[in-house]
Amino acid sequence: MSIFDNIYDRSETYSVKYEERRSKFGKEDVLPLWVADMDLPSPECVVNSLKKRASHPIYGYTIYPDRFFEAIIGWMFQQHNWSIKREHITPIPGVVPALNFLVTALGKPGDAIIIQPPVYHPFFRLAKNHKRVLLENPLHYEDGRYTIDFDDFRAKAKEAKLFILCSPHNPVGRVWKEEELSRMAQICLEENCLIISDEIHADIVYKPNRHIPTASISSDIANITITLNAPSKTFNIAGLNTAYAIISNDSIRRHFEIELRKYDMTIGNLFGIEALISAYEGEGGKEWLNELLKYLQGNIDYVTTFLQNEIVLIHPVKSEATYLMWLDCKNMNMNDDELEKFFIEKAKLGLNRGVTFGKEGSGFMRLNVGCPRAILQKAMEQLKASF
């Protein structure tokens, strides 16, 4: 039995996934398989470090210690063969807040931003919130796989100030190959377009795929790239609001840090700092991650096989990364409201609507498989019974 088979009661823990069921789905008797955190325990090294820090009864303002930066440097090299410098790391409260600060720090109203839908929905808000022009470079979906339309990408890059890259991609689960990343980055270099690379899912990648940090490809590409990352998805610590940016370009980093100071966003979360250090450096953290990846791959395989054998109308897009499965439900011949109602009312399952990620997500649903296998089995049986 795996440690990930244990089912934990998350009631009264203020969990978004569970406490917001009524506001999200209109009812509470749905199995929540939506927001991107896991119903799986964090590694013991993280739990123990938080208990130890919590035993000290003073929780005051906290600096980012040397070990915080050393842990990030070590993890990037160990996991992704990427050598980075301490002075290139800027602590941030989260990837999404950082995206907003970067948009305001690196441009002005009227600038254009490229995104690649269907994509993580906060990307869409960046243009609206900051009076930017949104340029969509939709991913091409054919034979159950997503690819990049490079001709359209180049045309959009000619107009854009920023390109927001999701790597690995949420929700379609692609791990971009080096030649894909290099080609996009080369276009951005030629067209003077900066890259913000959201790599928060970088550690949840399934063999034989390998995540390549965009900025690691070359020094020229690094000079136009802002990398955003965090241990939150990997180690299930999203509630601790601790992340970081890696920026080798001194001018870009300076403008970003000025923006952070403007809003007093420079003080860390003391438990988040402890969690990052223990996750990246703690005894057993890497081994825990290896076991997690095996378990999540098992969950993906289970859902894929179940749907192929029992519910042929729903086609799971192959997941190369993340614990978020992208389900093609177009053969059900429902519009998006009908599809959502079917999952909520008949299957009693709370998933994300595909159109949340852009119009290209119409006919799709996003399923979070970061949970004990027994919960997934229950979900699939409920889904089967609803037909």
C-alpha cells in the first residue's frame, strides 16, 4: 500500500477545493476534482520542518535566509541540470501575483501580450487588468495532440511586448521539446519580445519526457526570459504562498524588484520559507517525489484505461506532465453549459469547465487526478453510472 492511498479528511482545514463547492458548483454533494492542489500528503521532511518551526511561539517578520537561495540553486541543478546564480533569484509570494507585477513593470497600457490557449485562465486576466492587448496564438489540436502554430506565433510576436509561456502546459499537459522552445525563443529574440515562462509544473513530468527550463537553452534566450517557479505544485504546499523568479537580465530584474517594493511585497512567509528549504534539501524529499510521480502516472493510466474501456465518448488527451488530465468530451454532443451540468448533476463530479481556459477549451473538461486511487475509482464509477 502506498502512502498516497491514505484518504485524509480535509473538512475544517479551509480548503478551497472543498469549502467552495457550493459557490463553484451550486451544491456540496459533488466529488471535487478541480483546483490544482492534491489530496495527497506532503513529504515528512516538510511536515517535520513546519512542526519544528511552529514549536517556537514567535512568528514575526522573516527574511529570506541564505539557505533559501542555496536550496533553489541546488534543486534547479539536480532536477533540471540548470546552473543559476543567487543574485538572479527574486523571492515572490506566488506565480500569479508575479505575472501581474511583471506586466506592469515591463511595459505600459496598450502593449500586446501573447498567450497560447487553451491555457491557464489567469493569463487572460493580465490583459484586462492592466489595459494590455491580448494576442492569442491558439495551440493546434489534431489526433489527440497539441502543437504550436509557429507561423501565427511569429506574426503575433511582431506586435507583442511580452509572451506568457506555460511550460509544462496547463491544461493540455504538453512538455515542450527543446526544438519547440528554441524556435519560439528565437522568434522572440528576433522580434524583441520578452518571455515570461511559468514553469510551476516543471517537476511533475512523466518519463520519457524531460522539462527544459526555457532560460537554460542559451545565454541569449536567458537574457530575454523571466522564469517563474515554486515548490507548491510539486510538494503540495500551495497554501504557503512562496515562489521565486529567476532573471539573469539585470535591468529586467531591477524593474521587477522596484515594482515589488512599490507594493511592499518583499517579506516572506516564514512557513513557506521553511517548507521550500526542507522540500528541496530535506532527507527523503527527492525519494518522495519519485514515488509521487509513479503514483500519479498510475492514476493517469487508470483513468485512461477506464475511459477507453467503459466510456468511449470521452477521450483523455495524453498527459506528459501535471496531475491535471484534459478530457475531450466533444463526442458527447453537448454545449459547455450542458456538459458542466451533466458532470455536476448526473455524475456528481466537480471538474473545471474547458472554456475556462479559452474558447479552444469548448467541449473539454479538466480533471485533477492528484488524489488517492480510491477517490478516482469512485469518480469513474459515478461517471459511468451517469450515462
